[in-house]
Amino acid sequence: MTRSIEDIYAYEKQALDLLRERFKGKEDHPHYKELKKLLIDQINDELSDYAHNTGTDRGASNLRARSN
């Protein structure tokens, strides 16, 4: 199941806030940079899934509505 766009952005904010808190004062640490990169990749994947799934769902809904 694809999460809502609001859920994706809320997750991103919460995860980045926690990451910043954990590495406060150590932003140049290689683990911070790697975790941040992985998190951004994950968010981008979820946004891509959301964009593709909502476009398909809308098209299918419109098709069903027309056939009734």
C-alpha cells in the first residue's frame, strides 16, 4: 500500500530531525552523510511510487465511471 503524500513528507521531516539530533555537532561524520543519502533515496522512491500509483488509480477510476 502506498502512503499518502502527507505521510511521506511527515516521515521525511521526522527522520531528518532525528538524524540531525543524533549527529548534532558531527554533521561531517561519514555515517551521517551515508544515512542522510539513504533516507533521501528512500523518500524519492516513495514519492515516485506515489506519483505512479495515484496516476494509475485515477485513470482506472475515470474509466470505470465512464462505463457505468
